Amino acid sequence: MTMEDMLSLTNICIVDACKDWQDAVHVAVQPLVNGGFVTPAYIDGIIENTHKFGPYFVLAPNLALLHARPEQGVIHQQLAVCVVRKGVVFKEGDDPVSVLVTLAAENPNDHIDVMRTIATLFADPANIEAVAKAPDVQAVYDLFVRAPQ
């Protein structure tokens, strides 16, 4: 699947701030619930997993890849991107994270190409910064779909 298959403008949000990390997970995943790609249980799954394992999804400074297991509520494979301008702290003492990418994968293999694109895009910290400071959802979308595949 290509990035265009996995991400649509309606799955991108930019918000000023969130109350806490749980609120940020709700805000970041809600577009996938609204689009019928995951059930609300997927949000609960991410929050439960975080309580169990810690914020395992913070992959780089200012970047989180939110995800849970397919059986925790995935209906169709899809991505969402949420930019939290003021950042959100997932673990006390850690730096705030502004770029929250949510991945809903139906199985362990189908999302490999998209993950490769995301890894390539975010291997350069300047791209994380570009997404964090993007002026609007179209600019966020363009950064993702124009990333080297």
C-alpha cells in the first residue's frame, strides 16, 4: 500500500494542546474511529498498553507512532497524523512530543512499505520539525505523500 492509500486529509488534525497524554491519544486516534478504520476500543488498547509497557511508541524526539495490536480494534489499515502544537508529555521527565502518527494495521505484514516510508521520512529530524510546524493539514499531507517511498 502506498502512503496515498494509507493517509487522507480527513485523518490529519492540528490542535493547540491536549489536557494530558490520554487526551492526546483520544484526539490523535479519533479520525480513524470517525472514518470506520478502527473501533473506539483501539484508543483503549493504546492507553492500556501504555499503562502496561510505558510509552513504547515514542520513537524519536518529538515523534510518537501510536499503535495497538490488530485484534484491539482495527477494522481497516490506515494512518492518522495529529500535530499537537504545545506538545504532550507521555512520561514524566521526558520531552514533549508534537507529532503523533497513529497506525492501524490489520496484520503484521501489510504495513511494512508504509513503515519504511515513515522511517525514511523521519530519519531526518528536520522532517519531524517540518511536520510539527506545518501551517495546515494540506502541508502535513504533502510532507507524507512526497516522502521517498
